[in-house]
Amino acid sequence: MPKIVLIGAGSVVFAKTLIGDILSFPALQSGTLSLVDLDAPRLELMAAYTRRLIAEQRLPTQLEATTDRRQALAGADYVITVIQIGGGRSYELDVGVPRRYGVDQAVGDTIGPGGVFRGLRSIPVLLGICRDIEELCPHAWLLNYTNPMAINVWALRRASQVKVVGLCHSVMATAAYLARVMGLRYERLRYWAAGINHLAWFLKLECDGRDLYPLLRRKVRNPEVEEAERVRVAILRLFGYFVSESSYHMSEYVPYYRRTPQSIAQYLPQPRDYLSMYQGGLDEQRQTIEAQLASCQPLPLRRSHEYASYIIDSLATGVPRRFNLNVRNDRLITNLPEGCCVEVPCLVDGAGMHPCHVGELPPQLAALDRSAINVQELTVEAALQRSRKAVRRALAVDPLTSAILTPQQAGDMADEMLEAEREWLPEMRERVRATPAGGG
């Protein structure tokens, strides 16, 4: 009867999906589901939704809802984190300040100035959660969805003893996309993907033992396919492999496609405002849940393709499954730095999680991954050492930022963002105010 703790349960869009997933597995229904969030009204909304779902399905699940995470963590077996420190206000700064410097991010949550600062905000809070886990439930697994994925997992593995793994659906979603493009049922596709989060590469694409890359290269000549994924198609043609993240997000990881408004319009002709999508999605989902609770219609219990519930079921029941997960690089990818966070195939069963050895990536793919790993490493250093200098360095080596700004301009932007976001960076506050330019 496992105890599952969901921290960030007030994030209605994602929490609703994960709650439904957990309750859909018979082996998880007889345990305890504990919902945690600091926002009491949003927490109560999700608790009311979960309470009704449990009652309508006549499940034996014990439900807890609390703003006290230590109370929830006592005796937990699995902890899922879906937090965003600073919410929409910090996200506006992550995107808005760099834009004034000419750095136009597509998403701004895992790389670039936005990814660096989201990491600076998230790591101290996640480490606090880890300290509580070490004390209250030291054998629990921590399943982290919080971005920036690679930065957060790297920091937690370096600074805590918690069994942590990072979950992202980009490899799975891209595999489904590739199946559609090639006219195959997803179930027939066989793939082997590895790299880092959002820069994982489909090293093998097969169906019935046949290499599918020749077919894929023919399919992307279709103007409609190329129009929708210009960046990924260009990367495929130059570097030889398909990457796991969408063209919009992928364009932040390389220095080629977002340097000017003209290049953005050329490669990403359909603008997307992810900040507005984030804010609008929250409001829309909250209204949907409120309408469902006001209705007499039964709540749907559907299982999504998100990894968390499947992983917990495999750990709890021993049913073996394979996922692409974010883990510490213990010689899994031999031409990426030891100790960084890599995204590799992992086998999960009742004995735990077993990352698969990949070996060397093709050198051109490793080169692209290392350019992002440099930013991740310096961000982890900045967060753990509370170093303003490391923040400046992280932005100075960021592929997109360095393609647009000089080191001095990147440093000025870092200083402005540190000052603007000081509310969520209490450990760095005094250093931000007292340290002169060039200090640590």
C-alpha cells in the first residue's frame, strides 16, 4: 500500500493528469495519495476533485491534502515534484528582461537566461525537499518533473543522497510524431534514444528490423512536414540524426536560428507565446475543473502516457518497463562529462531503476550536447556556491546568448535579472547587492 506524495499539487494542469494516472493503476489504488501545495485555495480545488474521483470510482485510496510538506513526507514511498518557484511573475522576468537585450527565447525554462534563473530559483527549494526526504522517508524515490530538468537533477544528485530521477515526455512525444510522419503505428516503432534532456538523439529508428532513417529523410522533403519542423529538419540534414525536442524549443539550444527577428521568422514562421499559453492554460484548466465539480456528470478516469505512474507501478509490482529518464552520467555516455545529467533508456522493475549503457554518441551530437552541458554545469555551480560570477559565466557561454551579446552585455543582463528576481533568490540577495562587477 504505497504512499505517494505530489508536491506542487496546485498546478492544476499537470496535477490533474498525474492524479488520474495514479488512481488508474489497481496496485496504487489501495495506498495513500498526499497532495501538497503552498497555495491553499488551489490545493483545496485539487483535493475536492480527487476526493470526488475516489468516491465515484469507489476506490480504497486514502487522500491527504496539506500545506505542510514534512507532514506529507513522513513515511512516503514515492515523491513527485511539479513545482514552479515564482509562478507567472518570475516567468515574465525570465523572458522579458532578456528580450530587452535582444535575446528572444522560445520557451525560456531549461536553457538560456530563463533556464539558468529557473534553476537558481528551483535548486534551493528542491534541496530543501531532499533534506526532508533524507530525514523522514530516506528510502523514497523522488520523481522530478520540475524544470530545468538536467540542471535540477544534476544539482540534486551532487548535493543530496536521495534516489532522484528526472521525467520528461519529449522522447516519447517525438517518437509518436515520427511514427505519424512515416505512416506507422506507434506500437511498431522501435527506437534507441540518448543524449541530454531536450537534446536526446534517435540513434536507432527501426520497424521489423528495418532502418527507418532513409524513409524519414524522404518524408521530411514534404513541404508541409518541413514547414512544421524547419529547425529539426535542418539539424537532421546537417548532423544526421533527429532530435527529441520541438523546433521552437530546440532553437534555444543552438546559436543558429534565433539571432535576429528575420531568422526567427524564417525558421519558426508560426509565432508561439509560451508565457501567454502558460497563463491561459492555468486559467482554462482551473475553470474546467470548477465546471466539472459543479456538474452532476461523473469525472473521467483516464490514463495518460506520462511516465510517473508507470514507473511507480513497475517499482511496486515488479512489472518491467523501459523509459527514457534523466539520471547521473556514470559512464553511460562515455564522451559526455562524468557526473552530468544524461537522458538514456532505463529499465525499471521491482529491484529499482537500471540505466542502460549507451557508449559514445556520434561526435557531432556529443559536441552539441556539451554546449548545453557547459551552461548546466555553471548554473549548478552558481546555485550550490551562491556565486554571482558563475551566473555571469553561465549566461556568457549559453549558445543563444553568446550569439547575440558580448560577455559584458551578458554580465549586465545577469546583474539585472539577479536584482529583478531577488525575491526568489534569498541566498544570493546580499551577494547581489554587495558584490562589485567581476566578483564571486
